[in-house]
Amino acid sequence: MIRLRTPEHLRPLLTRTVRGLVHGRSVYIVPREDGTIVIGATEREDGRDAVLGGGVLQLLRDAQDLVPAVAELELVEATARPRPGTPDNAPILGPIAPGLIADTGTYRHGILLSAQTAVVVADFVDGTAGQDEWAAFDPWRWSKQEARA
């Protein structure tokens, strides 16, 4: 993700979020009230948390295809943060210890799934969640597979 500052003479550059698809890649541009915009986001699964120059270049090119004035903005920040994913791409959802329930591993869809996973967590808390119903998301599913092998 990168953050850029819009010079005064170009403000407001955008008043709404712009989402697009450029050469098959998704890109979004989000205006902020402080005159900056956020452009995102690249994805990779290499385990590194460094910002890569190629990722910044790709985001800038794709955003400039959507909004040419992006080329005139000042680069403020480039960040890379891991998103909690799992080897099987299914979330981790369920009890992991007495009184402790996990709700993670939703990767980039966490905000979209948060209302539903909150309901499931509440069901685990009050004891109404069926273990079989949520077995595909069991936090211990990998250790159970190894035990069966």
C-alpha cells in the first residue's frame, strides 16, 4: 500500500474511492480528508514483510492508468503488512483453549466476514455452535490430519 500527498493546486483530486482493474490486477485509490490518497494493494505469499520496489511501481502505474494525475503526487509512505491467511485458505475459527476462541486467517476478507464470524464466535461462547458444523475451520485441523496419517 502506498500513501501520497495531493498538492494544493490539485485538491480535491478525488472525492470518492476509485476501484479498477488494470491488466487483470485490482487497484483502489482512496482519498483522505488530510489531502493524501491511499493506493493499494499488492499481494504476495513469500513470507517477507518488506516493501518491494516492483510492488510500488506496479501500484503507481495501475493507479496512474485510472487517474493520470497520480503522477503529480508526492510519495509519503509505502507499507507492507502481512494478512493472516492459512495453508488451506479457510479461516481459523473455534476454541483453542478453555475460554479462548480464535477468529483469524480470513486473509484480505476479514472485514467482509467480520459480522458473520462474530456471530459464530458468540455461538461458541454460549455453547450453541455445533463442532461438526464448523469442523472445516477448526483451529486444530492440521494436527488432527497429522494424527490420522
